[in-house]
Amino acid sequence: MSNAVSSQGAVVAPGTPALSVGRGLLYLIVAGVAWGTAGAAALLVFEASELRPIALSFWRCAGGLVLLLGAGLFGRRGRARARTSEIPSGRAKLRARGRMVALGVALAVFQTAYFAAVEATGLAVGTVVTLGAGPVLIALGARLLLGERLGLGGAAAVVGALTGLVVLVLGEGEGGPGEVRPAGVLLAVVSAAGYAVMTLLTRWWGRDGSGADTRTTTVWTFGVAAVCLLPFAAFEGLLPHTDHLGRVLLLMLYVAAVPTALAYALYFAGAAAVRSATVSVIMLLEPVSAAILAVLAFGEHLTVSTVAGTFLMLLALAGLAVAETRSAASTQPRS
């Protein structure tokens, strides 16, 4: 299975222990639903405290890093792999560290812009635009920068996603929660761009077969992202000033634990056992669960244009997955 990046930026590379397909599917379902709750938890934090998107993104990365380390994903075996991996020279070490820095910066942009988009335009729209625009940018970037063929199905999916985005942006808002706001949509597109950069870099580096251990790379990527965000978060305000400190801290712990540490761990295992196109389709659970939470928990109003745009973008994601499946099948050697 080739390197890939999930909708939440998890770097996937060869070397994860084998897992049954059935259990892999279950892990991916749980991960997708968990990721869909991250934006909802962020909204609750914003409503109950003065904490803002950059600070929350910092705490998510820092907290997720600590929990991943504590869970042993970067334990003795990870350190042994890091020490014995094929890094023959100082230049190679520098290149590997540079890759982690690049992924960390992209992760910081991706996570922070997503939380800002959710705060600005609502959970449903912010999540759908981020996850709908991301694969489109990846497909176009892979075609222009990596020379990957888009194909008729891929081109149709890109057009469908762009159409859905236009419908979302031009649709009439109702002035309440969930109204489509151009600034929020722009932030979601920025978030999608960060996600796309992570994916394209991982594909590019995966071509030379020098990808680092999955868990090691992801843990250090979280660490780099936290370091990058720290000065901006400190300027914005690191501490959650609130009259409901206990509630806010529990929400922050949830964001770091469930849609970050737990979801990434499950995604690692599941993505190693399931075809990448199937993974893409299952990960549609993330925007779907986010949209359901937006309506049921936050009273966001989904207008006809919002529903239509959302449907077109989700349909485009499924189309990209189908196109990838056909492309992969056409390149398999016949027995």
C-alpha cells in the first residue's frame, strides 16, 4: 500500500502490523466518527471560554503528542527503528528532519485553519468544505506536480466538488448558526490546502522508498506543529479564561484524546489492512457525523443550497475513491 494522508493529516506508510480486513474496517469507522466530533468539541470550547483556534490547535497537538508517547506509539521499538533506519549520512538525517518540519508546519496550518473555519461558518459547512476541497487540491496537485493522471472519473469528481463548493458559497444563508460565510469558507480552503500539502509531500517522498516509520513520523510531526503554534498561541492566549474551567479542560482533554490520539492510532492500524480507496469512502463518515452533530447539537440550519452543495462535494469524494480503485486495478499485474 502506498503512502497516504488521512483527512486529519495522519501519515500512513508501510510497516504497520497486519490486521484483518474486518477489524480494519471497524477501526476506520470509529476513527472517522471520532474525527467528526473534533469540530463540535472545538465549538463548545469557544462558546464556554475565551480560548481561540490557534491556542486550541496547539493544545490538541501538544496533548495528542503526550498521549501518543504515553500509549507507547513511540516506545522502545519506535526508537530502535529510528536509530537503525537507513540514514547513511548527515545529509540524509538533515533531509529526514526537514521532512518532519515540513509536515509539522502543514499540520499546524491544516488543524488551525479548520478550527477557525468551524468557528466562523459553522461545524457542518467548515467540515464539508475542508474535506471536499482537500481531495480536489490533491488531485490537481498530483496531476501538475507529480505527473499523476487524473482520468475521466477523477476530472468529473473534481468538477463536481468545485460545483458543490460554488453552490455552498453562493447559497443564501438564514442569518443563524450554520450560515455560510465567505471568510469561513476561505479558512476551510486554507485548511484543505494544508492537508493537500501533507498528502502531496508524503506521496513525493514515498516514491524514493525512504519514508520513515509511520508512528515515528506522525509523533514528531505533532511535536513540530506544537512548537510552531506555541508563540502564536501564547500571543493569542494559551489559558482558557472561563467560569467553567472544569468543563473546558474536559473538552480539551477529549479533543487531544479521542479525535487525536485514539483516532490516529485506530487509523494507522485500519489503513494498513484496507485498500486506500475504501479508506477514502469510509472517511466520509467524518463530515457526515459532523453535519449530524451540527444540526442536532448546535441547531445549525441547513438550507437547500447547503444540503445540495454538501451532497455534491461528498459525491465527488466518493467519485475520486472509485476512480482511484479503477486506476489501481488497471495497474495490477494479471495472473
